Amino acid sequence: MNSRAWRRLRLTYLSQHPLCEDCLLVDRTTPAQEVHHIRPIESAAGRPEEMKALALDPGNLRALCTSCHQEAHRLLASSSKAVARERAKEALDSFVSHYLTDPPPIK
């Protein structure tokens, strides 16, 4: 995702949560570099309004360091879900290009 709304939300969230929320749970202090969607946007594939709501809901976000973000995605992944993930990615890409991409500037 790379819409203006997402970039603004991401920056705001990281400024309000500058430390990795998972690391804090185990008494580590690590700067957050990533913003993770707790409920994946792809879980609403085929339902554009729900996907948009998930994408831009601050309550669906966690600030994570790169390592914790990779681990979160590793835990979500399953080889038995490879085809479903690919379809969900295609649906997400379509959604993002249709609803969350900034329009070209007017000249």
C-alpha cells in the first residue's frame, strides 16, 4: 500500500508508537520500523469496503521492528495456504490500485 492516507496513518502511528510493541512485551527496547496489520487486509478479499476499513483502521495496527514483523508474517504463513495467499495478494493488489493509489496530478 502506498496511498497518501496510508503513508500519513503509518507516520502518525509510528510517531505515537516509536518502539516495537512485541519487543516491549519481553522487556526489550527496539525502535519500530514497520507497521503491521493485525488482521490481514487480504482476509477481506473480494470485499473492497471492508479491505479499505482494515487497511486504514488504527486499531488494526501494531508498530514492530523488522525482525518481529518478519516473524509475525512467518507465523501467519503456511505452505498449505500458498494458493490462497497468491489469490489474496492478487485481490489486494487490485484493491490497492483501484482504491488506495493516489490519482495522477492534474496539470
